[in-house]
Amino acid sequence: SIKLATAYELNGERLDRPPLNFQDFSNIKPVYEEMAGWQTDLSGVREWKQLPVNARRYLDRIEELCQVPIGAISFGPDRAETLSRS
């Protein structure tokens, strides 16, 4: 499984964003959403649709939470290990 921080808790209050006061950072607790992971080797992946279904679900959830589309992902240092979402 893979954890995705979706909110924070500070003094019993749930926050959708990190606190503005830097001193509060020592008191916040992340709120995690746990998602199914994947153990698939991605070295041969060249197209978005070749990603494991759980990887695509994870990326879709990040897009949903951030309200920003993901245009590209990288899963290694080689240029061929970067995918554009087109």
C-alpha cells in the first residue's frame, strides 16, 4: 500500500492545508489516505496506459486533490523513464 497525505490535524482541528505559522509544524499530524500500491517494474513502460492500474489510480487521486492535471511523470533518471500524459 501507499499512503497519501490528504489533510493535517492541529490541536484537534482538521486542516486542508499546512498551517501558516511555521512553529505549528512541530504539532501537526498528517491525515493519510491509504491506497493500493504496485510492485511492477516500470522500466518498459512507454505510454500512460501501460502504467499499472493502481499507479494510474494514485495519480488520478493526486490530480483530484490538487485540482491540477498531471502532464508528465518520471520514474527514473533516464529520459526514457519520463512519460507525457497525452
